[in-house]
Amino acid sequence: MSPAPRLAWGRQVVREVVVVGSGQSGLLVARKLAAAGVGVTCVERLPEPGGQEPEPETRRMAQAAGRAGVKWLLGTLAFEYRDRSVRTLGVNGARTLAAEALVLATGSRPATRAELGIAGDRGAGVLPGSVVHHYLDSGVLPGRYPVVVGDGQLAATLCSQLLRSGAAHVTSIRSKPGEASAFPGTLTHWNSVLEAVEGFPRTATAIVRQAGESIRIPTDAVVLAARRIPMRNVENAVGPSRAVIDCFSSADPKSVEDAEATADAAFHRVLAELQ
Amino acid sequence: MVPSPMVAEVESPDVLIIGAGVVGTSIAMALSHLDVDVAVVERRHDVGEEASRANSGIANCGWSMRPGSLEAELVQASSGRWEDLSTRLGVKFRRVGLTLLAFTKDEAQQIPLLADRASSNGVAAEIVEGAALETVAPHASPDAMIGLFVPDEGVVDSVRLPVAYAELAERNGVRFYLGEAVIGSSRSGDHVSEVVTTKRRFRPRFVVNAAGVGADQVSDALEGENFSVTARRGQWVLLDREFGKSVPSILTGVPTNLGHGPMVIPTAHGSVLVGPDAEDLERKDDRSTTIAGIADVVARCQRLMPAIDTTFAIKTFAGLRPHSDPTYRVGWSDKSSNLLQVAGIRSTGVSSSPAMGEHIRDVLISAGLSSLPRTGARDSLDYARPLWWDGDGERSAQDPLGRTVICACEKVTARDIHQALQDPLPATSIGGVARRTHATWGRCQGSACLSGVAFITSLYTGGAAWETPMHEPGSSIGVGETSRA
């Protein structure tokens, strides 16, 4: 990797940047910016750095970022970007942080029902994969015959987690053709799209389109774990603009190398913005 | 004494309102200012769960109503009151204005006629072309030849509205019986003497049938006149607040025999609604969406506003309007002297609700209901609840729950959620919390916060965590506990 460039301005003026999110990409970009002499505050919604990726690797990255001078604002939500400042609310109350650039490293979420174009009833039991993950962690089994939609890491993890947690049977809906390998233990429909769900007050049937035909699958939970969509909830920074810099990798599964490359690209865009 | 299942609890209110949608709750609120005993019975588990849960949110100013009708009178009487009412109830309202667009010569010929109708209704309306059209509706399609601008049209948080009406009514002593369906009645002479629900018997002096899409069944159960209410389904797409920045006002097309057609509507909260279509259904509980229906609604709205971009779509849903023939059946029953029908309020339930309650109150008073005011009745909710990021940040930051944001998209704190579960008419489901706070309703649709909202809700609903209801009984978030591997 090329050595990090230093900024050209004098030491007396510290340029302030806010990084929202402290997963791998956020920690890496925050460290690079701090090492280059930028004043960096990293805002994390959860009480410790690492976000939803609290692995040993992430912990080391957080320590390195801290040593480079990154300031932390933990247990805090960045909710609005306005007039080159970021408004936050968190365990220490409400704050306004100066931010000549805002880096969004807020991670991803699975595609929603609307984004997947799923029609039908609004019964209980159609759940974002991220929620199912939390439910299972907390001892709630969302369904005994779940249908899991998605091709990536989240879908793979949830299929195995559901089977281990008491699901009798997991159906996996894959958009890809059958060359890919099935998630172990699932009944897999390849080249398929979930078109609609039926059932109220609780979901009872998933309607899947496959090779021009509709298949009806009896189910008690539909788990949406398809695609990785960047999480966007800082008002006025929902779409990237000049001073709002996206730090998001669509790779799935995501490796440390992907996070490095994403952080590096974001780092250079911040520098360009500050010049 | 051994309780007999035949002897249910008996209540004897002065007025029994059947249905806790926007119509029933507005009547309850108006009656709550009188020194009378009022009960409301609702078959669903929460107020505002049927037609009131999914509609345009338009607070119509009455520009296109048939002049002289009761509907026009009530809508117009309501229109000027929204600013005051919404402040007192802590319900968002914005007077955004509406522009009706004509794209063909035939449609353009309708514009002066519609302007005349607005003026006979006493509503301001201006014919706009060219630069004037672009000024009032910069987002309108450049293909629009001419338009009619109606500045007084508004939008209100119509999901919160019935909850607020009901909360104020409850504070003033109205009793709500939720999750109870009317199943029968007894008569004495020419009036309904007893109304039987799944849980108790009411011996009311007056009965108000405000049961929306179920008003025909309720009329049957009370041996009132026969009529039928059809559920007219409308499909909707909700677009992100980010897109809402480019939608300052309502756009609609020239009405045809089939109604107004889909509209582009900025919501009270800044997002955008696109819809509805209109389809009369056999099943009255069919709130399903269809791929073709949603595509059609989007295409028709793109004619009004080509920039409509479905990559901003947050959710699709369907709502039901109670349609009856004749529409707007408001008056005493032909069959029972103490049964007041308030049925078939197809599409102006929200728009006429501020005046509807008082109209029904006056009808009941002329039939002998006491007009004495209730002492100490309040006319506002003391915890009008602005979203904290709309300016309540400092107050919110003062307590730990207020500093904990659960729903990051809609900026809902743990305090807001606990409050919704502790209100006078508390949420009893995750959906109830969402309706009161907007938690889980943002662009990530609960991906980040649904579990948090569910677990806070479970603290109040009791039972195991997996039993926490999404909405109606039978909608638990799970099917059991996980097995330990």
C-alpha cells in the first residue's frame, strides 16, 4: 500500500472530519485521517468501537485508531448534517460537531420488502434478516418453516443459525443459477424470486417465481436477507454529496482487504475535499 | 355464586359508539366535553386499525365537493380548523396546497368548471398556466397544459389523528373497549335496548354506528336497515423524505367517473405518498398489494410528476375505503329510533372529522342527550409530542431514555417508545408503537430497530418475548423459544 500522504496546511489549523460508524471501514478511514493530521471524531451508535463487528481484529483496529488520535463519541447517533456540522444525540446528551467532511461508514442492511418488490399481505412474520439475527440471539424463534431470501453471507449465516435454533425446515430462495453451492441443510430453489407473501394476521404462504412458474411454499416466517444496502440515516446525508463521503463496500462476503480498499478510497476523497 | 357464561358484564352508557376509526374517535372526543357517559367498542385491538390506518392523509378543503351536501358542509367546516386542532393534539399538519393538472384539451376544458365548483364551495382556487403553473407546482410535468391551484388543501398525520382523538376522549372519561366485536342486539319497541359484544352487554340510550367497512354488518346485528359497504382498496407507495424535498405540494389529475385517480402527496412528515388506485373487493380484509397494481399507480403518478423515482420507495401498502351506495349515510336509522348511522364515509373521513364529531354531538343533543358541559374537560393533550429532532432535542437529552435513539431513520428514542406504551390508550403491539411514534417506519423498515422495539414492547405486553404481538392476536413475532444446541 502507498504511504499515507500528509496534508499540506500548517499545524495550527486542525481540519475537522466526522466519521459515522466504527466497523472495520470506519475504523480504518478514521485512523488514516488522524494519522494524516486531520481532527477526527468517530461517532458510534453502540457503546463500544467496532459496531456490529466486535471481533478481535476490529478491536485491534480501534486501538490503532485511538493511538492515531481519533476521538470517540460512543453510544451516540449522528442524526443530521447541516451547515458543515453534525448533530448528535447520545449518552452524553446533544452535541453539534464541526465537520468539513462527513464520512458515512454506517454499514449495510438487507434489502427491504419494497426494494425487493414483494407483493401480497402484511401479516406478521416477514422479517429483515438483521432482525432475525437479533431475535435468535435473544431466544426468539421466528418460524419453524422459514423461507430465507438471499445469496450472500447474511443469508448463509441465518440458514445455519435457524437450523441450529430449532427450525424444522429451512427453504432457501436464491436468485442465482444452481452452480453456486447451497447453504447446508436447506431446500434450495435456484434462479428464483420471492414475488408475494400471503396470510394475515400471520404469514402462511410464500409465492416464488421460478422459470416462469409460481410455486406456493407453506411457511410461517419469511426472512429477507438479500443484497447489502448501505444504511443511511443521517438526515441531509442520505445520498452522497461533495462533502458527504461514502465508505461502503458492496462485496459480499466482505473481507478485511475489501474494507482496506474502501477506507483508502474514502480517505483520498476526504483529502481532496479538504484541499 | 358461580358466574354463568350467559351473564356477561353489563354497561349502561348514554352513548355507545361502535367503531374506533377516525370517525368514531372524533365523535368520542366531541362527546367527551359533555357531562354524559360514553363508551366506544372496537373489534380490532387498537384504534384506527381499518380504513384509518392507510389513507392519503389529505385534509381536503372541500373544493371539489357537491355544493350543499352534508359532506361538503362538514369538510368545509373542518378545513379552517386544522392549525389549531393539530397543535392541541400534537398531530402534524401542513397546508401544502394542491395543483390539479390537465394534459389534454378535454381535460383542460374541465378546469374552468372545476374552478367554478371551488368558488361555489367558497374555496380559493386559481387557474394557472405557463410560468404561474411552474411557480405553484415546480415539480409538475412540463406536459401539463394548464392547472388549477387550490392553496388551502392540507396534509395531516392521519395515522396519529384517531389515536389523538381517542386519547383526549379517554382523558375526559370516555371508556374504550378494544378487541370486542358486536355480535347481536335486543330490541324493545322501536329502539335498540341492548348491544351484545364478544365480551359484554351494553344497554345504551343511543347507539352510533361508525363501523367503517363493517358498518353494514353492525347495522344487521342491530336490526337496522340493510345496506352494503364495499371495501374499495387503494394501493400506495411511500417514498423517502429525501425525495420529499422535491415534492412541495399535492399533484392530481382531472377527475373522471372513476374518481380522482392516483395523486402525488407530500406527507405531514415530509415523505411522499404515491397512489391510490381503486378496486372494489369481495373480501373486506384484503389489504394485499399486487405487482401490477403498484406498477400502475407509479406509472400514472409519473405522468403527473416524471421525476417520481421508485429507488426511493420505502414501502408499498394498501388501504380500504368504506364505499356504500348512497355514500355518506349520516342520520337516524329508519328502523331504530336510537340508532344513528354514520356510514359510507368513503374518502373524507379524515377531512371531515374535526366537524363530524360536533355534528353528531348536536344531532344527539336535539334527540335529548344532555348538553351540560363536563367540568374540567380538557381540550388539548398535555404531552403533545414533537419528534425530538424537530426542536425538542434539549428536553429529550435530559433523561437517559431520551438520549437513546432506537429508530435511527425516524429518530425515535426509547423514551418515545416507553411513552407510547404508557399512554392513556397505550399501544399494545409493535404496530401500535409504530403508529404512535413512527418507529420502524423509516427507510430501513425496521432492519436496525425492529428487534429493539419488539423487546421494549414485550416489557409491557407480558408473556414470553416470542409472544409479543406485531398487531392483532395471532401475529406474534415468533413461534416459540429457540432450542439450545
